[in-house]
Amino acid sequence: MLGDDPHPDLLTITTLPSFASRWLMPKLVSFQQRNVGISIRITEHKLDLSI
């Protein structure tokens, strides 16, 4: 529940590095300008391709 979040001003995004660098990062500047009070943490999602 959002009301129970101990860090309501922190947005954590877990994504593939290629998506983050090619699509997400260019858009974060605009997001941060519109949402000054929100910190962003980006973590890497490792894709396991083993069969």
C-alpha cells in the first residue's frame, strides 16, 4: 500500500541496461524537472538466458 511506503519520495526502476541507456535515461531529465522532490534509483535486471 502506498501509504505504508517508508520512502514515498524514492522511485526505484529495475530494468535491462540496454533499455535504460537507450530509452529511459533520455526521458529522466524531463521527469526530474517536473518532479523535483522525487529521487530516482535505477537497478539492473539481469536476464538469465540459460536453458
